[in-house]
Amino acid sequence: MSVDEKLLADIRANIGSTRRADLGEITALHIRRYALAIGEDDPLYTDPEYARSQGHADVVAPPNMLPSVIEWGVGHPEGELNRDGTTGEHLQGVDTSGVRTMGGGETMTFHRPVVAGCRVTQTTTLVDATMREGRSGPMIIVSYRNEYHDEHGTGLMTCDRTMLLR
């Protein structure tokens, strides 16, 4: 498959579509592991007593944790992964086999801290798709909005993400 007007039309036909995922409970262990993985040693992310002294019920997730996790479930076997380590499910319902998918940047807006014990849902909306000519040929620029909410429907963060398809 190549990046062309047909692929752009297939993607654009899905603008406005949403999918919702229950990410489950964000545990103190998830938070501590993520903080360790990114080299973050702020006790707010690792020490429950310190977090409580700062007015939180438990440890708090580093601000970029939610959009940084690629797979919230058990994951896929290595043989099902693309070269970039993802499953290529960015565009559900659109065949992108043979198309290289790359991150094109993201903007995060933080609404409330994510505290251990919080149950999180993610709603992803396809916002836009355009095509332009790059140095190495045509590319499609796809824009998504990921919104994260707790179990009460309170907004935790919004992440506007751009993907590049070549």
C-alpha cells in the first residue's frame, strides 16, 4: 500500500469517529514503575506519605504517563508487532499495511493529577487528515484527540496527537 488520495479518502471518511478504552485502575506500582523508567525521583511519584502531605490520597502519576503508555493490556506477541514496536492499530478500520507510521508530535493539556487508585478511560477521536508533499514523497498528516477521564467523568488530561504516514 502507498500513501495516495485513496488512502487519504479512507482516513477522512472516519473523521469524527471515536473509540473508547477502559484503561483500568492506575496503581501505585504502575506509577512507581513509570517514574523509575523515565528517571523521575520526585517523592510525589514514589512515596505515599509524601504525596499525602501534599494533599493527595496516594502517589501521583508523572504528568505525561497516560499518553506515554502504548499498550495498557498484556500486549501483543513480538511477531505481531511492526518494526516500530506498535501493532499499527492507529487507524482502526483503515488498511495501512505497508505504510510507515511515525509520531509527528503532541500537545498535552493537564486538567487534574492522576492519583493511584484512579480508574481511567481514554476516548480517542480522529480530528483531521491532510496530505502534503514531503522531501521523500507524499505523506498524510493525521490528527487525533485523546481525552482521559476518571471513573466520575472528570477530565484528567487532553492530548492532541499528530501521526505521519509515509
